[in-house]
Amino acid sequence: MQLWGRMLWALLSGPGRRGSTRGWAFSSWQPQPPLAGLSSATELVSHWTRVFEKRGIPEARESSEYIVAHVLGAKTFQSLRPALWTQPLTSQQLQCIQELSSRRLQRMPVQYILGEWDFQGLSLRMVPPVFIPRPETEELVEWVLEEVAQRSHAVGSPGSPLILEVGCGSGAISLSLLSQLPQSRVIAVDKGEAAISLTHENAQSYEDPAALDGGEEGMDIITHILALAPRLLKDSGSIFLEVDPRHPELISSWLQSRPDLYLNLVAVRRDFCGRPRFLHIRRSGP
């Protein structure tokens, strides 16, 4: 089995085309009294940063800041009013921070602990094992928006693009596109309740490992989507893929072997780590 990694599809037609919450058991953790001697937000952040670092928890300071800010009703620690940084917390707030921090010690992602995460200006609810949107996925959304803007400018009208997202997970891509393209129609589908994909860092029981099974080379789902694409796209319709860095070359070779699909790989973009991550495939022909 090969891991096909993070993958989402946006099938974009030309202008004018019409077309559970799960519980989480923490059997190894029992509630403890609030930590003695720690009373302010700043002190709590410093304490849990040290604890997380000692236990090898990734992004130790960021995790503690998000948790403390969440309990105090803010998105980020930096957005708190400075007066709240040193103001004594209530015993209930201290208890809540300790409980959430204990979950982080079990390596539950912060997004699941908080129950929400921001993506392209939207606050999305996060429930395990639904896929957590990664920062690089926002780059895919930006690319789709650029393509729509260029196409609209070329035809002199914004049109009404029809967008299909296959494997929507939390709906981050579909909802962010719809919020910025209110004239569009978006169809979002997923094969089940579980997340469609995950990364290696979060593969230990927090997100569904079955979503990583893409066949021998990780291409099974990709080729299935590409084979269906000519039925869904009009001429000049586009497919945007977020793929494993190994896939651009494989996909290019596969498309060359299937000229009957009239699909061309027109561009490859790298993510912020410099890896070939995003593909733009366009239909041209009958």
C-alpha cells in the first residue's frame, strides 16, 4: 500500500455552466486540582510550554498559547487584551486549561482540542477523525481563485462557475471558495463520515488511516477522478489537485498515455516548503 497523502479535487467548469461527532476517551488521565502557584495567563503558558517541551510535544509554545487563549475566549494569545495576560484566572479556568493541556499531552491535535480552526478567514468546527486543513491547502484555494479571476476577466463577466470538491473532509475548500465566489455553485462530496486524508504527523489514531490508501503507487483515486473528468467538464474546464510530491510526474505520464481524455497538465506549483504539490489540469477538445 502506498500513501497518497493529502488530496482534494476542485473541478471547475467554464463560466455559465450549471450544473459525527465522535467521543474521545481519556482513560489514562484523571482530573487534577488546579496547579498551585500559577494564576495568570502568562504563567500558565510558560508552565505548559515547559511541560510540552519535556514530553516532546510539537509546537509546544503555540499549543499552550492556543489553549490558554481559547479558555479566555480569544482566538490567539496575542489577541488577548494585555490586561488579561497577568490577571488572575478563576479556578474553573485553571481547571479547564489543565484538562485541555492533558489532552495535548496525549498528542491530540490542538484543532481537535479546541473544536475549531480557522481556514481562509472561516472558523471551521473540527471533530476527529475529520481531516484538519493544513496551511498549504490555502495555497490551492488561492490558485483556484486566481484562475477564476483570470477567466472572468477574459470573458468580461464573472459567470457562474460550478465547482466540485471530491473528498471534502471538513468542507474547508468548498466553503472558502463559496464565501469568496458567491456567484458560484459548489458540490462537495466525500466517501464517508471519516476524513479523506491525513498527514504522517497525525496518523496515530486521530485521523482515519484508511483515507491514506491510494493503491500500489497512491494513484488509484487520482486516475479514477481523471477518467471521470471528461464527463463532468466542458471545454476549458479545470481540475485542481493537491497531491503527494511524487505524483506530478506519474500523473503527467498517465495523461500522456490517455489522449482520449483530452486532459492536459498545464501547470505545477510548489508549496511553501518547495515541494511540487499542486496541479492544474485542463480539458481541451471534444
